[in-house]
Amino acid sequence: MLTKLAVRNFKRLKYAEIELGSPVVFVGPNNSGKTTALQAIALWDIGLKKWNEKRKGEQAPEKRPGVAINRRDLIAVPVPDANLLWHDLHVRDVTSYDAEDGKKKTRTRNIRVDILVEGVTEGAAWTCGLEFDYANEESLYCRPQRLGEESKHGRMPIPDLASKIHVAFLPPMSGLAANETRLDPGAINVRLGEGRTAEVLRNLCFEICEGNDSARGWQKIHSLIESLFGVNLDIPVYVAERGEITMTYRDRHDVRLDLSSAGRGLQQTLLLLAHLVRNRNSVLLIDEPDAHLEILRQRQIYQLLCDVAQEQGSQIIAASHSEVVLNEAADRDTVVAFVGAPHRIDDRGQHVLKALKEIGFDQFYQAEQTGWVVYLEGSTDLAILRAFAGTLEHTAAKFLERPFVCYVGNVPRKARSHFFGLLEAKADLVGLALFDHLSETLQTHPNLSETMWSRREIENYLCTEDVLLAWAKAAAKEHDMELAAPRWTHAMRQSIDEISAAMRTLGKPSPWDAQTKVTDDFLNPLFAAFFKKLQLPNLLQKTDYHRLAALVSKDQIDSEVAAVLDRIVDVASRARPLGAAP
């Protein structure tokens, strides 16, 4: 079992130190390094095997390059050029210095990929570190990791217990080929490493049926697929005349169908089970085991994988995007979040895990990525704030480009519940909650700033006669009716007068009054009347009112808007995204 992984200068990871468990699930956004971590373990395994094959028992010579690894040997880490294994493709560091003769000279130093793995085998702990040097586009060198930068420090020994670890990598399911040529085990591994799972599923099943423990292994797969999908798998058959392997199954009506007719969920589950059974007593690296599985199946299959792996004496290290899998794993397994520096999130106590699951892991990710959150009534509020910030050329504009925003209606309780749940997982999270005018008193907290508009709602700050007339003129042009702009503006002026008069008759305050609920009491009937005069359907609904904000001139924007934008800047500037410098 592997217990720890430390990686330096490998692909997406500049440096990462990751605690492992059995099982362990890597979670995080796309391109965050989850697959890179799996591939780092696979590369370490390849390097260890190559070293033992050539130099087992030998001391690593300082002046020799180590064991050569050809790019084609990297079955689980396929790359067209060896330098693609290095972080930012940076394989050598060239520095200039002043020589004693006064001339400028350069010094070249190799950038090493370091991969250190800790584990426990046969009840004993071990540590095994390897370093990799770039040779050329087709090869690299591997040898034991240095104990220090100077040669006198020596190198790590290669423990025999580490050599007993077997690592097997499985990429995401890629479908199923119509026909499948019989392959040797080495060819199967190459295709798996290249992500060509569609070409090997029948081969994996055939290999299991032909193996030394075929009866038990195949029966296990057969019974599990029957219980999960209600179908009976037939034993795969090798057709020598065509050099192909065929495989069928029988459905509930006992109709025999080719495996290619099965759904992706069944094919994915069969691939996972075949991978587990084929690799007993192994470290199983599985990328997106939930691929192609409906949400109701994901929890079931994750539990199944864990149970089968335990029976087989194997350790699962999986990368997943599924919230179902994450929530399931968080109850009892190790979860590592790849947001900023990879870190465990399963050691914070049951109360925090409960909060995270109720809020949703995607919210937790965003909190860690941004370090701050803004609570608004709805998405139109964000659009209006962006428009105002743009017009004012305010610093808040950059913070509002891609904020972590949560829409809570106009209910402070919802914002607090969400924020304080996240705060238990990220103690330095900061936030701003912005509400329409409320009768209740807002709360104060060092991390969560609550504020409300003095006017009834945010739309009150963009609703002026000048803005409405400007919109009518622009809308006519937008609908290719520029010549009709005077008619549109006249219709808008008439509508403003009519709705204002109607509001007075009903005893309601003026449309321009700060406490008027301007969307419902004024803008809704205004645009209904306006488009009726033009004999057009209503082309501006309530969800479109944010478009008016861009028409508010700089000198017309209320000073309160600028003050709110200042508060956004203040909160966002205090944010500490994961991995930020202290």
C-alpha cells in the first residue's frame, strides 16, 4: 500500500506532497493535476522496474547518467516528446555569471523530476525516491533520488519492499470497438496507457478466462454484472480464422447480443471489474471511474470497486469529478482536493464533512480557488454591478469578472448558513452579502460583511427618465429600425407619463422614489404599455432590466453604488486563495 506521494517538476505539478490512503479519491477542477498525480505514480513504477532490471543492488554512480528509459517505455504516461513530462517544459536551467577572467559565462543545470513514494509492505514502512533527467526527445535517465544537493550526501537506497508493489493504470472508458483483435498482455497494457480502452475490453475478459484462476475471477465478474444489469455474460471466444475475440451477453428475454450492443454503463463497469480482477494485490490507478455512469449508479459502483479491491488485496487511487463519489468517499475514505496545493479534506471532522456535503463540493472548490464569496439576490444583480463598475472604471470590475457568487434571493439567513458552512472548511474565507432594502438589522462578523441598498432594490439606481429614453432610442437601432427611433422615444415618454399617473391614482409613490419597488410597480407595466403602443410583443422582460445599467452615465451613478463597489474591492483584496503567499 502506498501512503504518500511527493512530486517535483512533473507536468502540471511544480511541487506537491500528497497523503494517500486505501482507497483515496482525487478531486478538483479540470486541468488541476489529478491525472498528473496518477501518472507520477505510474512513472515512478516504470523507473523502479527499469532500475531493478539494470542496476538492482548497485550503488548509483554520480558521474553516470543512470538507467535510460525510452519514451516508448512510458506505457501509462504516453507523450510524443520526453520534455512534455517536465513542468512548463523546463528541462534545463541556464544562468550567466562573471568568470575570474572577467568574461561572461553560462552554467547549465539539469532540472530534475523528483518522485518520492512512501508505503507499507508486509507490515514494514519504506521510502523510495527516484529522480529523472531529460536526455533527448526520445529518452530520459532515472536513478535513486539524492539525499542532498552535494555528492557527499549520497543517494537513497532502493528498498526491496518497494519493488514488490505492482501498479496498474486505467484511463477513462473510451467506448467499445466493433471488432477486437487478440492482443498479447504487453499490447493490452500499451493500449490502456494510450487511453485506447475501446480496443481491449474483450481481451481483458478473455485473459481472465484463460488465467490460472479463471473460474473464480470470471464467476465474480459474471455474478456482479448479472446483479447490477440483469444480463448474463457469455465467455469470450477467440475466433482463430479472423484473429479476433468475440463476446456476447443474454438479456432478460434470453436474446443473445454482441457486447457492443450493451450500454456504456455496463461496458464501463465491466472494464473496471476486469481491471480489478486482472490486477490482484496491486495499486490500481483509475481515472474517472464514474465516466458514463448515471448518477444513481455512481455511488453503487464506487462502493463495489472498494469492496472488490479489498477482497483482491488491492489499493484504489482514483480521480473523479462526481459529487456523488466525493460525498460517498468523504464519509470514510481519503479525499484529496486538487485546488491550489493538493491537500487532504477528509480529516476535518464529521461536522465539517456534513456541512460540505450539504453545501456541495463545487462550492468548497470555488471558495478555495478565490478565497472570497459574494452573495446577491440573483444573476441580474451581478450584471448590474459589472456594468456600473465598467462605467466608473472602478477597480471592482476585475474582481467581478469571475467571482465566486452565490444567489440567495433576499434572505440573509441563507447567505449566513452557506458562508459559515464553508468557513468551517476554509477558516480564512471572506465574503460580502448584498441585499435589497430590508426591515431587519444586518449582522456583523469579521469574515462576512453584510450590507443593503438604502433604496428599495438595485434597479432603483438605474431607473431614470433619461436612461429609459436612451434605451428606447438604442433599442430601435438594435432592431434595425433606426429611422423609427423618434417614434420609439415618443412612445416611451408617453408610457412613462401614463404609468406615473396611474401610480399616483393608486396612491403609490413616484417611480423615482427611493422606496418604490421599481421592477414590479413601474418597469413591468411600463414596458408592457410601451410595446403595446408599438404593436410589438414585449421584448424586455424583468430578467433583462440589467441592460439598462450600461446606459447610466458616469455622472448619474449614485455615490452609494461606488461605496458598494469599494466594499467589494476591500473584501476581495483580503481574500487568501489556497496556495497564496502568507
